[in-house]
Amino acid sequence: MKLVRSILLACAAGALLGAMWLPRIERFVPAKISFAPFPYFIGSRIALQGVGLAPHARWSVVGPARITTVAGSRYLSLLRQGRAQVIASDGRAIVARTIQILPAPPAHTTLIAVACYDDGVAFYDARRLTALGLLATGGSPSDIAVSGNRLAVTDNDGKAFTVIERAPWRILRRPLAASDEVAAAPGGKFYATLRQWRGLGAVASVTATPQIAKTGMTAEGIAVDPQRGVLYVANVNDGSVLELRTRTLKPIARLWVGSRVFSLALDADGSHLYAVRNGGMKNDDGDVVEIATQPQLHIVARSALLDLPLGIALDPTAHRLFVTDEASDVVYVLDPATLRATHAPLHTCHTPWDPTFDARGDRLYIPCARDDRLDIFNANTLARIPGAPIRTAGYPLAVSIWR
């Protein structure tokens, strides 16, 4: 089999070189094809990038994959389990790379799914904390959410909003541009914020033909109350939180919270919403704002000023708010009723982003963007669990637990 593969590679490389103009040079220049250091799951779509290759380089693949061009960008689509060899040449350099293609992850294993901006969604066995593989979406994932059999992944820089169905394994792509954060509702439904849509931020009900409504300047954080049929969107650059109907996306009310309102978390009964004001690198005014949702949106309390708070997660049973700080590399532990600290900040890895609290596993997950790591704490004792932090793909931003 190795001999056959070598022959195929040589033939493909020869065909590429024979079809190209080769300049008269003394030696080839160094080059490489960039893939993440993970095996990839079937259904992946990988943006092809060559380091040291000219833009006019020609690409070919041998094995159960195909190369397509969309809007001037090349993608490698992985079709079946096995191995594929990707070959590229620009007349000055020729380079090849082998990629392993995995079948779908086990259907009955609890998975940790990590949205990694640079590479895709990294999957781990939640019990063993072992890496299983990577699903490349063809975009830049910035958030992730689970609803039943479905996992939704945003694409911050492109149009590759992805919905993954687990049993059977199926990859669906939705036509949403520059989606930023996503919230799940029962029945496999998702809502996503769009930072820019026709000049303003917006929110979308994610379906085959998404319904979209403008919300304000630069939509970012999102929370959904499925019992009341209400959606909340944080608009970073106008400092407001907008309340909308989930069915129609029609606005109900707008509350001005303050500059750079970034992330949102809703309590279990939908009576209180917590908003993180990031402040920005030049402003030392980040904090957490408690908002009562009944009888209408109004501010109840504010925390003390924080360094550069970013993401938020709520543990309703232990009455704890977890707030990440991207400048101090800590997680604040606050009382939801008073917004005062109840524990010393948890020290974590570099640039903690969007935290996730898993009630069934009693764990707190912290993706650390600039460390390419996922930190994990026991949510009861607030101690780091053995084996954490674990290595991820490039620039992890968000986590979901998929059962």
C-alpha cells in the first residue's frame, strides 16, 4: 500500500510540474503546507494555506478528498475515512503533506467541543480528557453551542456558519456572514449575532434561510429565554442591550448599560440578566451589570471596577458568577445577588475567553486564546482538575459539552 501511495504521489507531483512553467533557478526554495497538528474528522473543510508558496501555486490531492475553489479561496473537503496527500507547486517549490481522516466521533461519548479560531472545532473525550480529532469548518470559529443532536459553530470572518448533527454525522452550512456568538434553544434551534450586517450589528434565527434583524452597533453577546420566547443581544459599540421576540425578532425594549457591553448570561428563571462591560484597552471601567428583566429591563446593581473582563458563566446552584479577565489572566468569582467577590480570583492560562459551566459534570471550562489551552476547574472546590490545562488547536475561544 505504501508503494502504491508513493507511486501516486510521484505521478501527481510529476503532472503538476509538467503542466507548469519552471523558472531557471539553481535550487528550490523551502515551503510547507499548513495543517493543524491533529487528525481531522470526515466532513472537514480546510482552508488551504501554503507557507513559502506563490499565490499562483497549483494544488492537487490523492486520496478520499477533493479541492474546491470558493470566492478565490481553496478548500480541501474530506470525504471518507483514510489518508489523503496534498501536493502543491509554484515552479520554485514543490511540497506534499499527508492528512489523516477519521470517522465520526463515537455517538455515545460525552464530548468537549472547543471552538478554535485558527483551525476549527477540537473534540475531546470528556472523561479521559484525551484529544479525539478536529473538524475544520472552512471558517474562523468564535463561538459554539449545543441543542440536542446539533452543535452550532460561528464563523467570525466568513460565511461558514456550521451546524453539525451527531447521529448520524452530518455537516450543514448556513449562509450567514461574520457570525460572532451563538445561543441555543430547545429543538435544535440557534440564534447568532452578526457584528456587521448592512452597516449595523444584527441577530439571526439560524435556519436554511436565516431570518435577520438589526440590533445596534456591533452585536456581540447573546442570551435566550426559551420559556418566555425572548432573546437578548449586547451591542458593544452603542452600549445597549436589546430585548427581542424569538419568533419574529421584533424588538421589545432597549436598555442603555454603558460602553462596550460585551457578554451576557441569563439566570435559570429568566428574571435576571448579567452583562459584562469590557471597557477596552484604553478604558479602566470594565464591570459586571445586573439587569432585572421584569416588569421591564432595568439595572439593579454594578460590580466594582475590574481590569478587562470579557466572558461570563453562571452556576445557579452554588450562586456563583464566573467572569474571565483577558488582561489579568484570572477568573473572578462573584455573588450574583451582590456582584461582590466570594473567592479569590482563579489564576488560569493566558487570555481566558468565554467560560462554560457544566452543571452535570460540575466543571468550569476556560479556553485560553493565546496559550492554545483549555483550563478546567472543579466548580465545587474551585481547584484545577488533574491533567488541566490541556492543549487545543489554535486560538480557542469557546467550549460546549455535547452528550
